[in-house]
Amino acid sequence: MSALNTVDMKAILLAGGAGTRMWPMSRSNRPKQFFNIVGDQILVRDAYERLAKSFAPEDIYISTSPEFASLLSEHFPEVEDDHIIIEPEKRDTGPAMGYVAAHLMNICPDEPIVFVPSDHYINDEELFLRCLKVGADLIIKTGKLLDIAIPPVFPSTAMGYTKVASQFETIEDIEVFEFAGHTEKPNYEVAKQYLQDGSYFWHANYYMWTPRAFLDAFDRYAPETGALLRKIQKTGDNALYSEIERISFDYAVTEKMDTQDVLIIRGDFGWSDIGAWDSLHDRLCDEEGGNVTKGKVVCVDTKRSLVYGPPEKLVTIVGLEGVVVVDTSDALLVCKLEDSQRLKEVRQILKDQNHNDYL
């Protein structure tokens, strides 16, 4: 690893999510980050190896929920146990990030850290890693919270939006902006307005700060959570974790922060949140009206569709447009591309009908 490429910070891969919008491939006992949805490797392995190009192995941690600890150990035998941070229980990104900050407060309280989702697609890895280096340098220089935001390419109702203000500076062709506010998951009409406005970017969830600064932010903006995290940090009493409110970091902290305390890095590295089948198609499709397929798939007179099948089974699609077909060993999904965000409804029906084996 050359000094030119080294990023001097700790990275925490967030690998505890449920991935419910990628059903039926993603299940409660094996969510999407443990599948090779994009390439030949599972998503969390792709994310780890991407970081390993610029981060020392001892600087990479993985955060996960108890139910996925054995899966991580299976796929990452080279990672030491003390570098896998296991939440006492699943409680959303606010508590998860706070728990990691409390853990690292006892190891590297004032060193820059970055939270990295394990289920993102990134085309230009070199530029992505340079953005992280810019973030680490700016934390040391300014003491502010850094985040990465992505120029939107369509009006998404599933994304959070970051509003940027004036440009702060440009570092090695990477633009850094002042922060002007955060909005979670707007409706479609508002998302269209954001796209036309040009100052609203997709929020990509690459929060960068120091463990001390993260805990200080909880103290200020979510004091009950902050008090519990401080007790966990000082006493190691994980039983207190169940008392922490289930809430995302965006709602608990980001939306309440003084805009002067945040800087936003523009990420032009070809990014997609692999959170739903339609967003995956939009990112991976390299031509207008094209198809995205995986497995033994034959498409005839079919456009703008995503078709995933098991490697041992032939799947054929004829004369369709704008559909999602995902075939697994025990469940089949067929829907319109624009309806793929409605899988929450499907999952609720399966729960109501006690078909929990399929979840």
C-alpha cells in the first residue's frame, strides 16, 4: 500500500441491515449484503476489499447485528474478533453508530472514522477512496462532520436528500460544500422539485467524524441516547442498549445539527444504493431500455427489465417491458419495475398469513 493511496482513518463497515426491499433474495437470516447481487462476490466482501486498497487491515472494522455474526465469521476468517463489533440487538442506525462510537472512544477517541454501508455499488473506486481521504483531512482541519452526497439522476422517494449551499473549497478536483439541511424520503412531487433545483443531492450515509465528536453530538441532539451510550462506554454494560430509542442517525442527529458544523463532499464516483430492484436496474443498465440479468436468462423482445435467476435454472422472458423477475429456490417475485418499492406490502401480507419461513 503506497503512502499516496493511504487513508489515515478508521473505517466501519455497516453490515447489520435487513435489506427488506430486496426480497425474495434478501431474507431475515441472510440479507442482501451476503449475496453476490452485482458481481461474483457478496456485497460486504466487495466493500471490504474496496477499503483494503487504501486502509490498513487493522483500521477496518465491521459492525453487525447478533444474528449475522456467524455469517461474518464465515466470510471473513481473516478479520480478528475484536474488529467485528456486534450490537447487543438490532436498533437502527442511530444506536448502531452510537454503539460503535462508544466502543472506539476507548481506542481512538480523536481519530477520524467513517461509517461505510456494506451494500452500495461504486463504479470509480479510486475517486471514492480519495473522497474519504479528503473527509479525513477536513475533520482534522475543521473539526466538522463530513458526509458524501450524490448528484441525483431521478426523483427518488426512497432516498434522503442533502441540500448544499455555497462551495467551501475544491481539493484535488473534489468539490466540498457548505451544508444547508437534510430531508428524509420526500414524496414524488417534492423529489421532482429537488431534482430540478440542483442544490439537493442524494444522502449517501458516509458519515465521517471522530468517536468523541459523534458522542458529543448524541449528548447535544439526543441526550437520552447520549447518556446511555456514555454509560455503555464507561461500564461496558450492554444491557443498557435495549433502552436506546430505535431511530436512524439522520432523524436523531443530522436533521437537528447546526448547518455550520457540517461539510458535504460531492461524490461523482458512480454510486447506487442497492436498496431496491428498481434502483439496482437504473444503476446497472448501460443503455436506454436495456435489461439487467443474472444467472441463466434469455430475454426475447423484452426491454427495461431486471431478471435474476438461480445459476442452475433457465429463466426466459418474452415480450415484456419494465418488469422485475427474481426467482429463488422457494419464492418467485414478478412485478412492474416501478412497483418494486412495494415489497413492504408483500412482506406484511406474508407476516399476516404466518408465512414467516419466506421472510
